[in-house]
Amino acid sequence: MDLLTTLAAFPNAAPLAGLDRAWTWSLGPVLHFPGAVTAEGRRLLQTNQRGRRDEELARAVLAFARQHEEPLIGEGRPIAAVRDFSAPGYAFDAVAATAPEVHGHHKARNPDLTAVTYIVFPAFETEVSGRESLEEAQARYQKMLSPAEIGRKAVPFLKMRFENTRTSGGSTNAGRALTYPRMLRQEVPQLKGAPGGFVEWENRVGEAWRVTWDGEWVLSGAEGERRGMSLDEILVFSDETLRA
């Protein structure tokens, strides 16, 4: 497959100014797809934009991805990220990449292209652990991160499980599962008056903590047990762990 010929044949295709061997194409006024071939010319780095369009940001993302091809797409991980990215007017501090089996783009019309396409997008360092399973990477890309929304906010990586003896609420999964930070902030306060209950969470670097209530808040982690903390202090601490 000649990737440049394939890109040039897409609807509304045009060269992406300021970046060699790169094109941009679109489906109507809403969906935009800038892409660039990798250094060796055999794979496609594609970044998607929905609604709001910014070619300067797309160019910066694709150029950064080319400069960091090995850690982004060369190590066989379903999702990976490289930090120290920046673009004027945006808070993104990383670029992430998803493998073909994660994103599935082009599968209906050109499955051969799917196999060599890696979706790259502006991201936040806190969003990707690099330890995600294929199923977790799919959940992050397809449901949780909204990677085509260039005005989006960070969704820090979080795995959690909980059990509340007062509300009878709890996780249905055997271990910690991916969720949104708002769920952690929602469930921790509910532990008050629920002896035997717990909330357990893990951040992107694999650090884990557990909160319980036995007449006061008890926080446990690798450094041992801490007592005498207020609920606000617990919540601030949990937010800090997700920014690690």
C-alpha cells in the first residue's frame, strides 16, 4: 500500500501545510482527520478532530509523534504516551498513541489501512499508565477520554473498587476497575458511618490507597496508616495522587 496515494484519495484531502508527507481530509464540516506517514513510510500517524478544528495543533501533535515514534508505537503497547508536549493555547502536556486493535479506524472501508494506522492525540500525562490491558486501552480511548475533542479537560487514570456496608453499594468487579475521578470523590464521603466498608484506588503509576471509617477516617497505603485526617484532607490527598 502506498500510504501517500491512499491519503490523497480521501474525501476533501489536501496536503497539511508545514509538515512533509502529511495530509488532512474531512467528512463534512464536523470530522477532520490530519495524518502523516512515519519516518520509514510504512505506517500512518492519524489525529482526529471533531467539531472544533485546529491545524496548528494537529501539525504539532503529528510532528511530536514522529519525533517519538519508538516509545509511542514501537513497543507494542495498546496505548502509550510521551510527556513534555506543548501547544500554544492548550494545557495538554503529552501526546498519546493507540494501536490498531484499540481504535479500529478505517476497518469498514479499508481494513488494510487499519492495520498500519496509529491514532495519536494531544493528552495529559496523568491519563495514561502504559500498563493498560487491551480492554482497558479500548475503554480509555473509546469511552473515557474523548480524544477528538481538542477543548477537553484531563481525565486522570484511576482504578477503583469499593464496598459500603451502610448503603449496600459496591463494586461488581473482582479487582480494581477503571473509573472516573468523580466516582472516587463521590464514594469516599459515603463511608462515614459504614464500619467495615472501604474505598480502594490506584493511580497511573500503580500506587494504591485504601480509605475506611471506624469512628474516624483511616487512610492506608505503602507508607502505612494515617488517622486524624478530615474528609476534606482525604479528598485533597486523593486528588493529589491522581496528578502524580
